[in-house]
Amino acid sequence: MSDATTHLLLPYILAAQAQKHVTHNEALRILDGLVQLSVLDRDLTSPPGSPSDGDRYIVGSGATGDWAGWDLNVALWTDGAWLRLPPRTGWRAWVEDEGVLLVYDGADWIGATPAALQNMALLGLGTTADAANPFSAKLNAALWTAKTVAEGGTGDLFYTMNKEGAGDDLGLTLQTGFVTKALVGLFGSDRFRLAVSADGSTFFDGLSVDNATGIVDQPRLPRFKAYTNYDNYVGVGTWTKIGLNNTDYNDQGAFDAANNRFVAPADGTYLFGATLLYKINASTTARMSGRLVLNGTTEIRGSLGEISATHVSLATAIWLQTMVPLTAGDTVELQGYFRVADGYFAADHTSFWGCKVG
């Protein structure tokens, strides 16, 4: 029969042994040193100068002094002396100065974190993962970087996300206070979409790209084309707003038909154009002009056009085009003018159009 236990080598109290308390206390001392093993350091090769009772170390390779020959053993300072505790396979130790957990594999102390994590059901970093979010991370920064050619990689980095079918959803959800404010990805189809929301329930597509053609659409882009279905009479010598009471299209309701003007829904740069078709009233000697006006008073630079030759009714036209920065709420209107003789700006062919371009 052995006089020590198999794994921790605790001494047995033998039959008819004298001074049994000595053997018992020795076993307790070893237990106290090994159970819930936590060491101060694993790199020292010689004992520290002033150890405290109960201090434990994993002895570094090449040990000297009282630790000579104790490489990779656990050294316990107890009762004023160093006690050597040879490790066994499977022992675990917490290294306090590094904050790491080590396992003895029979030859060396190695990190307890496995080199490969496979088929895990849950993984939480700084937080608790659950069935709805099997991978969860609570952190302030994350880095993905390519494995370089020098490291045996290609220097490239691809992050791949895959969905089962075209009708499924695939994308990134961007939230504030866990309320979704933006979606980026493939939702309900293979078209690429960027959608935004104020409340997390109603979404607006800001960008949509056809995956079959690459054609980009901005479904919420302010744009309009307005026209008049009646002849606008304009007298001599007075700039007059053209009545445009119909629209071919009016995305986001940017054109206010009741007031015959465009109202900028957002800050940005806008492109505008117009066509004014002349129609005779009494004389083709009328001289006609057209312009675009900001906020009802200011002529937009580059938008003024005039034709001073004799006109041909329903054939002579002015085309205007300009670009202008606007602030949300600014208005732009089309005005016409005659000198020498009055006239009309013809129905159906007199129009005003615009869109946000930046």
C-alpha cells in the first residue's frame, strides 16, 4: 500500500504511527497550497526576498537558489520555508499578475483558452449571449485586419454574410437605444437597400441598387415636373408668376401646386429647369423673358433668359436651367415677362422641373 495519495501526494496516516498529527498537518498544508490554486507569478527563477506565508509561484525555467531544479513546479512559502509541489497533468492555476488561467499538460503550463472554438452554442464577450443573440459582444471597438503575405496569408480580407433565399433578409441593423434607425443590406429581395427610420417601425429607402443592372435609385429624392394646362396671360412690363397647376410627378410633394412654387424639403444643392412657350395675343413683336426667383423676391443668378426677335406663336420658346444651394423651406418659382407687347405662355408646353442633386 502506498504511503501517499495518487494525485496530490498527500501523506497517509499509517497504522500504529506515532506523532500522527504531524502527517495530518502536512497533508492539510499541501491541500491548502493546491486547492483553488492561484500563483503570484510564473516567470521568477529565484525566490523573492521577503515572501509572505502562503505565497505561491510557478517556478520559471532555469531556477536557482532554493528553487534550483524546481522548474515549472509550484513553490509554496509556508512555515518559514519553501515547499515544492510538483504539478500533475490537468492542474489549473490562476496567474495573478497576468490575469490568465493556465493548465499543466504534463510538460508545460499552457493557456486554458483553446486554440480552436468549434460548434459553440453561445458566445458572449463582455455580456451574456442568449438564444435570440447566440453571439453577443459588449465593447467599444473591434478590429478585423487581413493576414499578411508574410504571415502566410493573402493580404485580402472578406467578411461574408449569406442568406438562404432571395426573399429572406440579410443586413446590418443600426440602432440608438435599441431602436432601429437604419438598415443596410438585402431585405426581401437581392436588391441592395439603405433604409432609415425615426421610430424603428416606419422605414424609408434612401438608396436602392438593382442587383441585375447596377442601376441606382434614390426613392426619396425630392424631384418634380410641373406644367400648366391653360394659357398664362402676362401683361407688358410686369414680372408675373406662372401658374403651374399640374405635375407629371412630384416626389415627396416638393412642388406646391396651390401656390405655384417649389418648396425645398431639405438643405442641399438643387438643379432646376423651365420651358416657356410663346403664344400670341395681339402682336408677335412682343419681347419675352423668363427667370427663376428665390423666396418670391430674388432672381437666381444664371436663370434669366430673353428672346428679343419677332416671335412665332406656339413655336418660339425659352429654356432656362440653373443650379442653386437651398435651405429647407426656401421656395423657387417661375416668372415670365413681356415688353413691347403682351402675350401668353402656352398651355401644356410651359413647364418647370427640378431635383436635389447634392
